Amino acid sequence: MRQIINHFTDDDLYKLTMCCAVIDNFPRAHVCYQFVDRDDTVYPDGFAHEVEHQIKLLESVIITQEEINFLRRKCNYLPEWFFTYLRGFRFSSDWVKVWQSSEGHLHIEFEGLWADTILLEVKVLAIISELFYVFNEQAEEFDYQLLYDKTYHKAERLLEAGCVFSDFGTRRRASLKAEEIAVRAMKDCYESKTWKGKFVGTSNIHLAMKYDLVPVGTMAHEFICAIGGMFGPQMANYMAMEAWRKTYRGALGTYLYDSFGWDIFSYNFSEDFANQFKGLRIDSGDNHEQLDKIIAKYKSFGIDARDKQVLFSNALDTDRAIELQHYAEGKVKPSFGIGTHFTNDFPHVKPMNIVIKLVAVKITELWPYYNDTCKISEDEGKHTGKPEVVKRFMEAIHYKQ
């Protein structure tokens, strides 16, 4: 089987930005991650062995000077010391365990220094997704010209509606080629004439470099969830925002707030944070209800929400994004991160419903894993973590179902 991940920057930007913030704030933290397949997929025989092989091949993937130069040019918020770290970074398959049950279910665990293992998640998910379509022979039927044409039309509709949008599709793409075709179609469409909307770029750094686009992204839930595991969920958002502004000093100012639900975040979101962060990202719950809560919170501080960005990224497609654009326009500055709707839209191909979530953390290698962690979604049934941990965190923050 050919090597699937061949470029260090074939990854989402937020993994690098979080890695930098982790080293800056929690350099000795150790973590555990677990793979979750929400569809309980039965994988073909030998699938786990090939995933393990692909992870072993990551050990040959190192950052190039060209990639560092691109990051310097496009991501000037990253400090120079971080590039020194990346030059010396090497993946290790020792951090990973992969196995398949007798029923065919896939199991994956990562364990190690947070600053190291944080760079595995997106790459491994992309490996699993692409391999799955190779193993079941759907990859042979992918019509890439059809994908280009469909994506071009989607971009036309989004741009005509005034949407500001970007590609967020690396983790569950059908293939790297599929994501590249989609990104190229969006860029071609955007550059074809003057539009009301804007194609901002892609979360995938490698493709951003290849097509001279802006790599986009800030953080994922794991940053807040890890802090919640180390120090408790009550003040995790406060500590995460403090750590983020310490590292980035106002850059990358879109905060992902829903790791433990709206209510506890709202208590932590003081007026100084509201002024310092450019906006918030909605990734779960009812988009309209969440937006209304955000607007009301800004209003309580005397802040005009029309000056704030709200990034929608909750299972979007073209129709949902355009509807949200009409709803949010004039209330905030809406923008949209769209994933598998762009990078996995082939006939008769169902995008995989897979994630890798951080489940345990310790502040130093000298300690035991004294506390598990979890993610409490605004969507019922999508909490991630052990049931007893989810229950304990919900009780700690008085979470209302």
C-alpha cells in the first residue's frame, strides 16, 4: 500500500497552533487519546495492520525548509522558537496502539507527551478515512471531475449569497486528491470574477502552500478538555483563554467555546475576554439558538455584536451555510468552516463518522493519570468520554440536559 501522508504540513493548522500553545503553557503535560467510530463500523480484515503500517511510515515525514518558510510568511503569529522545535520533531509509532476486535471494530490509542502526540490526530484520521475507501474498493470509482464541478457550483452559490467560507475537510476526506480537487475548484471559482462573498482558504497547510492560500484555524476542543482534566471543568475556559492570549497576544482570536457547554463558558467569558477575542466558533447545538446566546452575551457587556466574528462549523453544507448567512447577516460577521461536504461528496459514498478524542491528562510525567476528561457537547448524544466521567463533569458544572 502506498504511503498516504507524505508531507508534514498535510495537517490542519489548528494542530500546529495548539502544539505551540501547549509547549508555551503546559510543556510537561502527558495525555491519552482514544479513537471513536460513532457508526460502530465493521472494518475489513487486516485494516488495523495497514493503519499501523501507515503510522510507522509517519516516522519518515519531517518538515522541510520550504514548509517552514511558508509558515513564517503566512502565520507570523507563530514564534521563531516553534520552528526550531518543528525542525527536530519526529513521529514515533511507539506512541500508538492499534488493534481490531474479533467483530472487526477498530481500536486506537495514543499516549505520550502532549506536545508530541497532539500532531497525530488529524493525520491518523485522514489515514483511516482514505484507507477505508481503498479497502472497500470505492476509491476506484471516485469521479474527480464530477467532484470539481460540484464543488465549483457550491462555491458559486456560497459566494453569490455573500458567505465567507473555508475548507475544513482534512480529517474525514475521501483522499488527499479529493481535498486538493475541492480546494482548487473553490479557488478557481473565487478568482473567476468579483463576488459578494469570499473564499478565505483551507485548514490544510500543505494545500494552502501549494495553491498560495491562507491556512486557517485556531484551536480544537482538546485544548480546553485537557485543561479541564488537569484543573477541573469549572474554570477550564477561563484558563484556556488566558493561556491562548499569553501565547498569541490577540492573534488567532476566534475561541471555540462549547467543550463543556454554553453555561459554564458564559460564566468564564468576562468583558475583557469579549473585547480581546475577535469572535466565537459554533460547533454544536442549534446554530440559531447558539447565535442568539452569543449576541445576548455581547449585548450584556455593551458590545456591538455586529463587530464580532462568529464562525459556524457544525456539520455544514451549502444550503445550511446560506440559510445561516441570511439569519446572521447584520447581526454578527458570519463565516463558515465546511468539511466533508467539500472533500467527501462522491455518489454512494458515506463520510465516516470518526473522531480521536483526548480522554486523560496529567500535568507532568511524574504523576499518575489522576483524572480523566471528556467533551460535553451541545448536541445530545454526542458527549465524548467515559459515561462516569461525563456524569461527574456535568455535576461539577451543573450542566442542564
